[in-house]
Amino acid sequence: MANIAPALVVSDSQRALLEVLAKSQTASHREVQRAQVLLMAAEGLANDSIAKVAGLSPGTVRSWRARFEAEGLAHLGEVRAGRGRKPVIPQSKIDEIVDLTRNSKPEGHTHWSVRTMAAKVGVSPAQVQRIWAARGLKPHLVDTFKLSNDPKFEEKLIDVVGLYLNPPEKAIVLCMDEKSSIQALDRTQPSLPMTKGRAETMTHDYKRNGTTTLFAALDVATGKVIGSCLPKHRHEEFLVFLKTINKEVPRGLDVHLILDNYATHKHPDVKAWLVRNPRFQLHFTPTSSSWLNLVERWFRELTDKALRRGAFHSVPDLITKIEEYLAAHNTEPKPLVWTTTADSILKKVARGRVALETIKQN
């Protein structure tokens, strides 16, 4: 008659942890299964009985018991060296895939796909995908960037970020820009409404019915937007919009206006107007740094929610829809909170410049 193993000695704290693992929905299958086996062993069940319940061999049960008696719970979920499933692809093949992905391109293509890489190295597309996913490689994606060449980049950056993080007292900070040449596009056929199982439809082609330019100034503190649609994008229209801001902002508050380096903003007539209205102070973002102007985020919202899917029969119709969106936004405005410091941005830009120089040298 075969000897029956004695009940596994388990402390109260070990038992409590094993009971949690045995019922866990998030732990690995290996950990859950071992916890269940060890709890049955602690109840005095025979190894053969435990093996039948757990779907294992008696030898595996004995091995797990012995390891627990020697090491406790320290390495419960680990697979010992040399055990477990052997890798299907050798490490040399994985290194080759990673090196090709990072340092080469397929002939006639701009980037690798799982299929072109699989055909190149002789593995399956699924294996390529697993290797890329494990290392965070995404050759099908590309991020855009541009480092500003403005000689006063650091000075302008610190000035603008300082206004965001520490706005002056008795003043209003406005992010201002123009969204020029907004097209009044009308679809060639009426759109079909959304129904069950089908999204709203619209034709891919359109008719152009003219353009307008939206001048907008976002209040950093409240999120409210002062906006005006004007026919052109010249210094004359910019002066008209400055006068609109002057009327909208209460007297007694200085106006700090963040805007880009467009020549219209520096026209002699504009400078003369600013001399006559000293409460206005202009703060220019660095060249090629529109991301620093918060009103650009509001323009994106306007495009996504009111313009891209719209159909406009005329320019007045387009202006009406823009003004409706502007009014709806200002009924429940939400400020766009800036949290990044100038120092962290400068460090990131410095790393970018080093990376570019390295690429140029190679």
C-alpha cells in the first residue's frame, strides 16, 4: 500500500495568503493553481487525489509540496530555470527582428509591417506582433515635431509659461490667434441620419461657398472665449478685434495678450494703437511653437464639434454656426489648466536637440 504524505504544515499567515490567491481573478493561472494545490495538501489530501482534482501529475504535486516546504511562498509564481514552455523563436532571431525594425526599412516602403517583417525573417506575423508589443515598438505610427529655431526661444517660453502658472494681479491673460480661411463647405447631397446599425452618412465631395476668418481670445482663468468673424486676415481686422477685446474686458484690468509672431501683429498701426492703449501688453510665443498657445486647443474643439461634419450653404451660414458654438461654449466654460514648468520643457527640448545632432553626425 502506497505511503500517504502527511498534511502540509502551513502557518496562519501563509494560509490566509493562499486562500486569497486561490480565489483571485487577477493573479496568474500558475499562482492560482499552486495556491489551490497547497491548500488541499494542507488539508491532508493524498497527492494522487490532489493531482486528479487539479489536472496535474502526482510528481508535479510532490514537487510543489517540496518547494513550499523548502522556500515557503517566496517564489510561488516563478518557474524554475530550465522548466516551463521553451521559446519557439531563438533569441538570435528576436534580436534580428528588433535590429531590422529600428535600423532599416523594407525596400520601397517607408516602414515595416508585421507581414513584411515576417516574410523577411521567416516567422509568422503573430510572432512579429508579440515581439514588437513586448518591446513597445510601433513602426506603423509616427509622431510629428519641430524644434523652434527662434533665437529668443527660452526668453519667450519662460514669459508665456510664467503667465500661465503665475498670472499677474488685476489683469486678464488672453490667448489669442486667428483661424484663417475657414471654408463654408456644402455637401453635394443631403446627409442621411444615424439609424440602428448605421452611422450618420455624408458625401465625400463638397461645394466651396467662400471663407471667413475667426479671431478668438481665450481667457486662461475662466475658459471663456471672445470671438469675432471677419472677412480677411490683415492688420486692419486685427485692430478691429483688439478694439472688441478692449470693450469686453472690464476697465481697471490690464490685458496680457499671448499671440504668435505673425507680421500683422507687429504692424506700425498696431504698435501705434498699443501706445494709445497702454493696458494692453503683447507676449509672443516662439517661432514654430503654436502648441504653447492654449487657444489652439479650443480651435481643435471647434473643428471637431462644429465644423468638420457641418454643411454650410453660405459664409453667413458658416458664421452663424461658429457664433452658436461660441455662445454655447461660453455658457459653461472650463479653463484649460497649464501644469508644465518652463524648466521641464527646456530639458525636453535640449534632449531633442542632442538627438538631432547625433542623427546628423551619423
